[in-house]
Amino acid sequence: MPVAGLKDATTIAHRRREGSPFDACSGVLVCLISGLMLWHRTGCGFVFRYSSPRALGCLGPVRWRGPIPDAAHAEANIIREARRALDHSDPFSPLPPKAGTCLGKFDALHLGHQALAQAAREMGFEPWMISFSGMAEVLGWQPRKPLVAPEHRSDVLRSFGAQERVLPFAQVQKLSPPDFVDLLVDRLGASAVICGADFRFGFKARGDADMLRTLANERGVVVKVVPLETSTSKDVKFSSSLVRQLLAEGDMRSAAAVLGRPYRVFWQRSRCSQGTTLHVMDPSNEVPKAGRYDVYIGTNRPYAGPTTVQVSGSQGILALDADCSELSGDAVDMQFGG
């Protein structure tokens, strides 16, 4: 080693023996990050695998799983995990410690989905709806519009008292049931999982609700299986497919009963003609079958009120009682009567 390098090393070693402020701050920082990660993970029933006694010594006894790597490697893992926990752009970043992980497709956000959020709250957890994006592209399904417009989705989730995390389906599609549960626990930090009785998961839907309970319980995670919501007049389970069927039939009253709220369509553009005729176009979500419906409309202008709409394909025509020229070009939020 060159003399200058030896001198620098000796100076650093001497400062460490003296307990320099830099060394103390570094140790406190590592301790705080370690504490944050361990608190988050243990709160979710997960044993932090990549830690070291030197990095986490200030936290007291730690239960280890697997080999303990060297201190530098452990600290690097801790810091990387801390950064990932704060990176909200990562769909697999850990959920909050008291998150109740609700599993499903959540296309329609109907009463059955609301029951999952309610079950999470009754267990003392904050409901987080875990849904999946890109399923149609991966599975080769025919593209179709969502049942809940993106412009409305946050409002509906707020009415549930829930938040949402969307996972890319392409990255979880081929996970086996045990691997999927490991993802929930190790990556998302799940400490409670809530699902419907008909929930399927894992590659080729090989896992069911009973298997989910067994695998999750082995990881120290509690699972609540919620009975399916069904129609009071028919023994038909509530589902997003049922809502699509009802829209295709133009049965807006029954659709509202399944959703627990009136069905809404968000039209992105409008055009006024002949003074009182408003044409609405480019719907963000699914529209009902062609026909005339009683609706209540709202725009980003003061005008709003009940009227009727003639729906035809991806367009609608409204005959208003007032001049619509000021509405031309506005987006229109339309609520269908039930």
C-alpha cells in the first residue's frame, strides 16, 4: 500500500477508535433504517432474511432464517429495501403495516368487493384492493372497456374506504400458488389477506381459497374468506360478468342493485347542435345496450340535471331543456337511473 494510502487508513482507524461523529451518525442511520425495515416486516409476520448482527444489534434479539451474509452485503440489502419501500412507482413495494390485502379482479367494484373491504376493517386493517392490469393482453381476450371509468374509480374506492394497488399480470401469471403467497408476504408485506369464496390464484388458477388459507397460515398470515354476495331475488352471485350481462340487456335497475350505486358513464367529448341537442362521444367505460334511458348529467360547468339519453353504440344524444352551446366540448358525467 502506498504511504499516503496507509496514512489515510491509519487515520480512519484512529478516528473510529475515538468514536468520531461521522461513525456515530453512520451507525445511527443504519440502525434507524434497519429498525424501520424490521418494524415494517415483523408487523406483517415476515422475518427479515438479509440482516446482520452488526447492522441490527441495536434492535435486540432477531430470529434468523437462512445463512447470515457479511455485514456490508446485509447493509446494502437493508438500504435497498428501504428505498424500495419508499418508491411508490414500484407496484411491488411494501404496503403499509396495517394493510388488509383484498384480492380479486375488481373490474366492477360491486357489493361483493365492498364486502371484502368491510371485512378488512372489521379485522382492524386498512383495506387495500389488489387488482391486476394487462390480463386481456396476456390471456388473449378481446379488448373491452372497463366497467368503472378511470375518472370515477377513485371516488368508488373512497366510498369503500379503500385504496388500490395494481400489479402487472404479466409478472405474476406464471407464479405457482406457493410463489404467489411468497410474493404477498415477502414483497407486499401482507399480514392479513381477504378474498371471496370463489377466489382462484396461481398459474392456471390452480389455487383456491382453502389453499390460500393453508399457505398463508404457514407464513403467519391470517386469511379471511368472505361468503359470496348474491341477489335477494335470484341465487346469482354478484360478479363483474353479471354487471356486463345486465348492461348488455339494458337492465340498469338490476345493475345498480349489484353495484350498490347507480351505473355511471364518463363521456370524454360533447357537441351541441340545434340549440338543445347534446351529442356525447368517446365513453371511458362500458355503455349499456342501445336504447333510451333516464339519466342525470353533470359537467365541469354549472349546468347539471335529469334528462333522457338515446344511446347508440359509443355515442349518446340528449334532448335538453336549456341551451347547450356552452356545454359543447365539455366532458359529461352521466348517471343512469335505477
